[in-house]
Amino acid sequence: KKQKTSTDLIALALVALASTMHTSAWLFLIVFVIRRFKVGREIIIFSGVVTLLALIFSDSLMAMGNDTLGRDYTSGLYSGNVLAGLVPILIYILTFALCYFVSRHDKSFTDEYSMEIKMLIFGMCLYTLRYNTTIFERMSIFFTPVVSVLLPSAIVRQKDKREKTVLSAACVGMCVILFVYRAGAHYGNYHFYWEYIGLR
């Protein structure tokens, strides 16, 4: 218990430090609430309720956020490309599905990565609110890094070696395709930071 309290204090100190760079860092304190739920129905219901309430009170949340952050964010019906943001959602779903299949034959996986799985579920729900306002997409970034932990861990813990190899190759291939697709339009325009210093 003493060690847990010490860890909590360190976490609070790090969040406070991060808030000096961007006040939205305080949002990460919700992990102290998330960790109280069990992996499964509890965290899914909690995340769903939070998402629904955030959607209902989005205007009020935007007003409060704009006052706090000094920004001018707006909420409302999404009018952009419906497919925009689909890739991250698919990555969330793929990661969750792999974790689920692994946990069916390896019960220790859920215990070992309990916090990460709960953050994944909450982050995924939060990300879907980007279709109301992109500020929620930015907030979900606090929870996105767990994908880099859960996805490879779930692949490594697959029972079938062939499935493990196929999934690994598929993930690497998709990363390359995504990089080429995203960076293709900016190819040749990239500069290292020291080049900008020299250009001034």
C-alpha cells in the first residue's frame, strides 16, 4: 500500500509537470478512476457512459475548455470526410480483438495488462467523439500509446506460430503502407530542425 501511494504521488507530480506544457494533461488523472474498474463489462459501460455524457454536454465542455485553454474550439455535426480517422479506430479494434482472443487461452494476459486494456477501451470511446469535435481526438492521444504495448504483446502471445508470423508481417506491412501514404504528399519537403536554424 505504501508503494502504491508513492507511485501515485510520482504520477501526480508527472501530470503536474506535463500540465505546465499543456493544461489538458490534467485529463490523464482519469486513469485513477479507470483503474478501479475490472476489465470487461464494467470498463466498457463506464467508457460508454462517459462518451455519451461528453456527447450530450459537448457544447458546455467546449465552452469550459475554451475558457481554460484560451482556445476557440467548436462542436457540432461532423462535416468532413467520414473515412477520416478510420485507420486509428481500426487499429484500436484490431488491438482489442487480439487481446480478447489471447485472453481466452491465456488468462494471465488480462491480469498482466489490465490497466493498458482499460486505457485502450476508454481511449477508443473517446476517439470516436472526434466526429463531434476534433478536440476529443487530441484528448484520446493520452491513451493511444498503450496500443504500442498491447498490440505486439498480443501478437507474441498467440498460440499458433503461423498466426503470429502472419500478424507480425501484416502489422509491419500496414505501418509501411500508412507511412508512405501519409508522408507521400510531403516527400522532399522534410527538413531537420538544424536546417531551419540555418535557414533563418
